[in-house]
Amino acid sequence: MKFIFGSVVGRKFQKVSHKIAKVRCTKKEEHIVLENMHEPIIDIETWNKAQDKLNGYTKVRDRKHDHKLKGLVYCGECGNKATLRCREEERKDGSVWRATYFICSKRNNYSGLCDCKQISANLIEEVAKHQVKNELEKINLTEEEIKQIYEEARLQAKSKENLLKITLRTLKKELRQVEQNIEEIYQDKINKLIQVEDFKVIYEKMQKQRDKILKEIKQTENSLNQNNEQSLKVDFKKIKQIADEFLKLEKPNKIMLEQLIKKIEFDKEKNIKIKLTFENPVLVEK
């Protein structure tokens, strides 16, 4: 039997930063391979045969159950995506009883505690179709009427944007003033104009004020970004086309629903909240 010398693979992991201990897995092309470093246990021919056999076991998972809302449903308690489950039982008369439901993925795999219980997939589907239909029927307006509605919404968003920008400027001005005050009391301490104990009290108070302003600035910036996202230009013709197609269908397909529904959430009380791609979230009681 002919042996070849084995290889050593390095740099499989890399530190994210020298400041923290966290590492990340590197890509195969980033690995450092040093060949002929040691004598292997088996020859290369046996190794290749074993790998071919192992790869032959690889099989694409054939999903037995699917649902048109799968991937759109989330747990309203913890925010995790919901898992689709299906139960089947054969009855005495030979018929098969089947129940499909969604359950919080965290509760399903016992990876964490979540109070959200399972909910019927049919219930969510009926509520979703009913809500989508109601909203789409409102779109049966003329293009000019739709433009007027969105123009009013745009003006409201612009007014809110201006208010947020003014708030942001005011907060940044307050931040500069606080930082200037901190610098001044620090210089007073160096020049021994105030006692160290007094400096500590004043400094701690100003730091808390500074942190509070920074938090408010971040919240205001997030609100500003969300407002800009919501005021993006809408393709009226496309929305109306999808609406007309949906209203003609008795049983809308998965692709159609994904175009109209952004997210569905259900809580432990089985309240369902539906967020559509073209309007604000709507809460539907169980």
C-alpha cells in the first residue's frame, strides 16, 4: 500500500476584532493548507472512495407538508418565526383527520420558554384572506383618487419628517453644550478650582444627562429613517393590478399572498396582527 503525506489546514477561524474574544468561521478559500506534513492513516484512494460513498447518502429533503402562508407567520410574544406542524389520524371509518397549525419555533423545539400556544393554520388563512380582500377593495378607485390619497399621506410624512429634524437639531445642540460643560469642569479640576469630590458629583450628573440625550438622538434618528421608508414612492398601477387579480381568485396562491402580506403575528390570546405591504398593521381579535 502506497501512502502519501497528509495535509494540515489552518486559519479555519479568525478573530472578529483584537478587542474581543469572538471568532468567525472563514471561507474555504481563506484556509491555509500545508501539504505533506505527516503520514496519513489511509491512502488517498481509500479516502476518495469513502468520500464518494458518504456523498451518495446526501438527499434533498422532501417536505411532506406545506402551506401558502409558511414563512410569513411569526410569534407575537417573542418575535420568532412560527413553525408549520401537521397532525394526521386515521378514523374508524377509514377517513383521515388532518389538522395543520402554526406554533412558535422556540416553543416547538424547546430552545426557550414562550407562552404562545399553537394556532390553526386555517384560522390564520381565513383572517388573512378576509383582511387582504377588505383592504384591496378600497383600492378600486380611480388612479387620480389613489394619487390624492397618497399625496395627503406624503404631506403628513413630510410634516413629521420636518418635526423630527428640528427635534434632532435641538438634541444635538444640547449634546454639544453638555460636552462643553464636562470639558470646562474637567479643566477646573486640573486647575484645582473645584474639589475632586465635587468634580465627581458634577461629572456623574452630566454624564447621565449626556447618555440620556444620546439615547433620545438615536430614537429620533430611527423614527426619521422609518418615516422615510414609509414615504417611499408607490407604484399605483402595480398595486391596482395585484388587487384586481386577487379579487378574481377564489383561492389565492402563495406567490400572490407573498406580494401582499409582509408579516402575520399571533399572540397567546390568539389575536392576529397582519401587516400588509401597502398599509399599516391591523389588529384582528380572535
